[in-house]
Amino acid sequence: MNYLAHLLLSGPDPDWQLGGLLGDFVKGPLKGERPESIEAGIRLHRRIDLLSDRHPAYLNALTRLGPQWRRLGGIGLDIWFDHLLAQHWHQWHTQPLETFVDTCWSNFHQRETWIPENAKAFIQRAEQFKLLPGYREVAIIQRTLERVGARLKRPQPLADMVPLFEADTTALEQDFHALFTDLSQQAALFRQQYFRK
């Protein structure tokens, strides 16, 4: 799962949402250096990634990309699934996508103490260029994959996956719906169990 999915799966609490975003920027063991609720969001992010990587629908989608994308296909698939989430946002949340994202950024600005520099840079760029609502557009996904591919240790043409995704639209939408339905249920369960502790 990618940024937009993690923000949504984190639930309505701004601290958990920040943790959901920071899961891509904070590595290693959590040692209580941030408020407990932010670290809980990071733990949920890690749990979601684990569940996603093992989910039959995700593995089916990855297999259909072909053996040439066996190692890096998951990067592209995560970003494409954010595209599908943005396109079908109204099915998953009552707020308009722009409102949801703008609220997240506003809440995160109030929590800057806990945000590492690399995440601050991402938030600034994403807010300035309206990146997450832009995920609805294939052209934005294409540029995102180009940038991500260029930043890899050995640069890769990740944007070459876009025609494969477009040719597999119906099956990918089914895979995404099955995956995101299960992840939504598991994320809600994780949050409930946490608050019962």
C-alpha cells in the first residue's frame, strides 16, 4: 500500500494518520521517541504492509505483471492501487478526497516536532503539488513511477508498468477491491484491540 491508502486505513485520529504516513520514513524498532498514538500508527502501517504483501489478490496482481517485474512490481502495484483508491474514493470515505488530504496536512503541520526531515519534505511537496488527489490521473502516476524508478540504487523504468496496468484494468480493480476490503477490516480490528488494552 502507498501513502493515500495508509492515511485512510489509519482511521480518523490525526496522530494515527501521521504514524500511517511515517511508516514509510521511520525504520527500525520503535523506542517511545514519539507519542504512543503516533507510534501505534507506524505499527499499523507495518502490519498493513505485511498483510498486503501476503494477500492472494495482491499476489495474483503481481503475478500477472510477468516475471520481469517479479522483484520491483510491488512498488508499481502499490502506487497503482493508490490510483484506484483515488478514482473510487467515494466508495471508501464520506469526505471528498481533497478535503480529507488537506485536513491531514493541516493536522500534520501542528505535529511537526515528531516529523523527520525527509517526511517534512514529502509533505511540503505533496501539499504544494496536490499530489494525492492528483493520483486520480494516470499521467501523475506515470511521473511518480518515473521519479521513484530514478531514485532506486540502480535506476529502473518503473513507468513501463503503466501500459500493463491499463491493459489489466478490470482484474486489477477486482484485486484492489478484495485487498482493500480485507485491509480495512484488519486495520479497524487492530485499532479496536489497541484501544481495549
